[in-house]
Amino acid sequence: MTRIDIVALEQQARQMRAEEMRRLGGIFSESMGVYFRGLSRMLTSLAKLLNEALRRLVSSNPQGLRQH
């Protein structure tokens, strides 16, 4: 009968788990980077649109539109 080395199996299982956690952490980090880059681009576009809208609103001269 073959003797099972439980200590070696546990050590190998811990090592495999640690490797898998590192792999999943890398995948998570990469996806969050993609997500936040996209979010950043979207917020930048929104800020530019708001800037233009506010610029038009503030720079208009309502007194110039009146006719006496």
C-alpha cells in the first residue's frame, strides 16, 4: 500500500491556492484598470460638455437681446 504524504499534499495545495489567488488578483487589477480608464474618459467628455454649456449660459448677454 502506498503511503500518502499529507504534509506534502497540504503544502502543494497551499502553493497552488496562492498561485491561483495571484492570478485572479492580476485579472481583477487589469479589469479595474480598463474600467477606470473608460470611466475617466467618460467623465472627461462629460466635463467638456458641461464646460461648453456653462460657458454659453454665462457668456450670454441678456441685456443685448432687449429692444428699447
